[in-house]
Amino acid sequence: MTKSRLSIKHQLLLIVSIIALPAIYIIISSGFQQRRDAIHDAQMETQKLAEVIVSEQKNLVASTRQLFIVLSQLPDVTSHKHAEVQGILSEILKLTPHYSNIFIADASGMVWASAVPLKEIVSVSDRRYFKNALASGKLSSGEYHIARTTKKATLNLGYPLKDASGKVTDVICVGLSLDYYRHIFDAYNLPKGASFALIDHKGIILTRAVDPEKFMGQPSNPEIFKHMQEGPDEETSIGTSSVVGDNRVQTYRKLRLEGESTPYMYVRAGIPTTVVMSGANAALVKNLVIYSTFLLFAFFLSWLIGKNYIIDRILALQRSSQRLADGDLSIRIAHEVGGGEIGMLGQAFDDMAQKLTLREQALLESKNNYQDIFNTAHDALIVNDELGRIIQANKSSETIFGYSREEFLHMSVADLISGEPPYSFPEALKLIEKSFKEGTQEFEWLSKRKNGESFWTEIAITPTSVVGERRVLAVIRDITERKEIEHMKEAMLSTISHEMRSPLTAMLGFLEYVIDNQVEDAQLKDYHTTMYKEGERLNEMITNFLDMQRLKAKLHEYKFKPLAVRPLLENAADIFASPSAKHSIIVAAPSNLPPILGDDELLHQVLSNLLSNAIKYSPEGSKINLDARLEDNSVILWVKDEGIGIPSEFLGRIFDMFYRVDGASRRKVTGTGLGLALVKEIVGAHNGQVWVESTLGQGSTFYVSLPVVWNS
């Protein structure tokens, strides 16, 4: 027998639910029976309404027939006395509100007498009731139409007037008022939404109890009308309304005149099923709500009893089991759960805890060995056997190598190394074997990530064992960044040594010449001037390089504050505007620019470097412009010269460290190749941008974009 996996709490709730099911079934069954009773009552109501309308219509037709017989026997009618007959018809119309008009037409269809005065000659020769009365010689029915005399919707009846030979000489016609039928519905107290509709032989709606103006003269549902045509003379069913289209309990009846095979009228009465069943549904919901309240109380009571006497005691056992699993071997529970079967279970638990205490001591050594494997969680930790098959890997291994822990378990050490000699798998196996003999081995190794990228690692492998099987714990550290820094440092030192050697070589060469030879004073002064310039260049190079390194290492203490733009440009220009200056420096920046946020000293250095370059590479007597403008949320500063310009192919590297544009005209100008790189570093620290536009032979413009400090 299959054992249940449900908790005791759920089993108690299940028992209560099973007990409650019969009552729920009875309530729902009773509700459905009430709905069936409501539908039956609605069917009876629609049948009664249809019967009332049918009876009313039959009485109306019978009284109209009597009126026709009386009128046909009047001498004034048979002799076509227009004035006298007109008066008679008018008086009759006043006394019969269920008629819209009474008129007489000759055999050709021309109306010669009408209760409603005629404003023009009217012919009814095309009307169904007239043609059928002539053809059959009997009372005939018409169809929905708008009367020419009254301009109202009507349904007409026609009665033939015959002479002594039996020939039809005239047709007496009566228009039945469609509005008259509404009083039947008003007098009949039906539920909300109930209605009836009268439909002629073509399926056109004659009238309707609700919103008649909206539906009169409109075709009814063709499928439903066809069903009524082909169906029995009367039927009660649940289906779609022939007019509105909603679901209803409805009854239809057919009406025929004596001698006519086709019904001239269909009476259809209906009540929406939503209205019919609303009471039964409300009662069902009420009963279910009441019963649900009691059921919830029963659930709560069973839960309360089960909790206090069963569940709480079992939960105490569960908590104790969890504490035992967490390593608390001193836990005991028998005294808390009391007696009975659960008390016996508590005693068995205490016995088990005692035995586990003894076993835990035997496993402690193994546990300590396992914890040692993962004592450096920041590095990748991989455990593999002596053949290189990976047995375990930590989270850092996933990060460094890009494999998931599940993928590692199906891999070998061979999958994690580049394979290039001497970093091949056989060499790795030799180091593993060496660790078993000599202990921990430390070395640098070229490893490989999942995406195929090779990278440098620092590895320490330590031999261990698990249940007598030899294992190796590899502690792996990614040293890619350190290798890159070392490479960059070597490249930079090489570049610096090369750049510094040039001025030192020149200085030493002149000094050696002066020491070994007699030199005239004028020539000696030239040599001293050259050595001074080379020393100045060397000093500038060292200063710029140290500034660059201080910025890159983020050792500079920035002093950001709002700075006015024009004074900043003027201060920089003043340094180079001595009376002996060979260039004209013009500051054209407007004074109403918003302040920028920056370090005064560093931005001064940026402008000084740009001005110094502009002076170096511009001919004597040329102009150098300092200007600025506001653009969005930044101020654009620029230094424009009229110098030799920069070839377009060199513009992309002009801000690189130690990069100088080659050319005969530039070799005459001394420089370090660090000034523009320092400018770029400083501007970047200000969250700004720097770029250059240049035309060869016409000059260059260096732009600096810096963020604005708004007053708000």
C-alpha cells in the first residue's frame, strides 16, 4: 500500500473536507434544482404572455371582421357616397384607438373613402392585403409597411365587398395600430428584461415591448425566423433572442387568418436567462457562503486541535533533528514531547543522538581535511586525482575559467591549460607526481579559459588523500593583470630611458667637447645655451611624467571649485605675454559665461601646455587666440594658432604618451611627447573631453569641453 506524503496538518484538513463534501453536494444540487424550477416558471410566464397577445389579436381580428360585415351592408358604401362614407369612417376611427385608419378602395386599388383625410390620390393596388382580398374573396392580411395616409407603421387587413353577382367591387381596409399592442405588456407584470415581439410573415419586426422605435421595421434574426417558419405552431425553448441576440427563455406562436396557409404574424415572448436565474443563483451563493463560514470554523478547530496535540510535538522533533543535523549533538527531546507513540519516537531520537556523538568524533579528522581544501575561497580551488581528472571545483573556479561546476566534473586538467610547450598536459602530470613525492609545488602556468583565451596563472598544488585515494588540491590565482602591469612598466621604462637619453647625450657631448678643447667665449655661450635647453627639456619631461603617474595612480588631491572662464584664460595668457614675446596672444572669451567645475592648478597646466605648443609650432609674429563658448551643459575652450598644422593621419595619436609627429619642420622644435597626454589625463579627470582640428600649413585648434556649474 502506497504511503501518504501529506503532512499531518493536511491530512486533518482532508478528513474535514471529506466530511463536508456531502453537504456541499446537497447545497449545489438544491441550487441547480432551484434554477430548473425558475426556468420552468419562466417558460410558463412566456407561454401565458404569448397566449394573452394571441387572444388579444384574435379578438381584434374578430371585431374587425364584424366591422367589415357591417360596413359592407351600408347603402352609402355600396352606392359610393363619398362624403357620407367619409363621415362614418371618421366617427368609427375616433371610437377605435386600436385602428390607425379605415379606408375603402375600388377594384383598381384607388382609395375613394378614408377616415384620415387624403391629401393626394392614393392607390393600394400593390399592397398584399388588397391583392389577396381580390384574389381569395376573403379577409386577408398584409405586412409591415408605412401607411401613405398616416405615415405611421401599420399592419393592414383587407375585406372584399361583392355585388349581387359575387364580383368584388371594393375592398374595405383597416390599419392596425402597432402602438396599441404595448398596453398588453404594460398591463402584464413581468420580470425585468422580459419582452415580446410581433413579426410579420416576412420576418420584419412589427413592434416590440422594449425600445419599439429602435427595432420596428428591422429584420429579425434570419436563422431564428427560419426555425419558427419550419417549426410547430407553438414552441417554448431556451435560445437566442430573434431581436436583441441575448440568451432567453422564450415562447413563439403563429397566427393565421381563415383561408390563409401562411401565418401573417408570429408572436414571440421571452425573459433573459440571467434574470430568470438571478434569484436561484443568489440563493445558491448565500447558502454556500453560510456553509463556507461553518466549514472554515471546522477547519480552524481541527487545525487548532491538531497543532496543540500532534503537530507542535512533531515540529519539536523536527527542530531537534535539524539541530542535530547542524552539529548540535547535545540536543535531547524525549522530555519535551511527553508520552504516547510520539514520546517513544522522542526516546528513539535521543538514543540516535547519543550514537551520532560517538561517530562524529571519528569523522572530525576527515572533516578538517575537507575544510582545508577551501580555506582560500578568493582563489580558484580545484581538486583532481593523480590522472588529472577534476573531482571538485569552487565558485571562484567558475568565475576565472568560465565553466559551470557541473562542467568541471566532466573535465580534466588538460582542458584548463594552453597546451603550448612547456605548458603541456604531460608536464602538468609530472608536477602532480612531483607534489606527491616532494610536497607542495608552486609555479606560474599559462592556462586557458572556456572561450579559448590564454592567460597567466600562479598555481600552488598540494597533495592530499580521501578514503585512501590520492588527490591534489590546486590553488589557482589569475595574474593576468599583474603580467600586463609588468609589461607596461617595462615598456614605459624603455620609452622613458630612450627619451631621457637624448637630452643627456647632447649635454654630455657638449660637456666632453668643452673639457677636451679650448672654446671661445661666444661658442661656449652657445654650448651652454644648448645644454640649458636640453636640461630644461629633461626637467619638463620628468615633471610631466611624474604628474602623469600621480594622476594615473589617483594620488593627486583634487580641489574642485567653481571657476570663472575668462579669468582662467587671462591668467594662462599672462604667463606668455612678456614684452619680449614674439607672438600675439588674444583672449576673446565672453565674460558672461557660467562657471565651470575644476581644479584651478590643473586647468592652468592644461592651458599652459596648449599655449606652449601653439607658440612652439607657430611662426614669429603670428596670433594665438584663446576663446570659449557655451554649448548645452558644457563650456568649450579652445586655443587656436596659425602654425604649421598637423597631418590628418596623425590626429588620432596626437594625445598618446611620448608620441610626436615626425617631420623636418618639427625636428627643430624640442618637446617631450608628454604634454598633450597630460592634458588628456587632466581633462578626463574633470569629466571633460579634448580634441583637435587642424589644417596642414594653416594652423591647429585644440578644444577642451568642461561641465558647467549652474546656480541652481
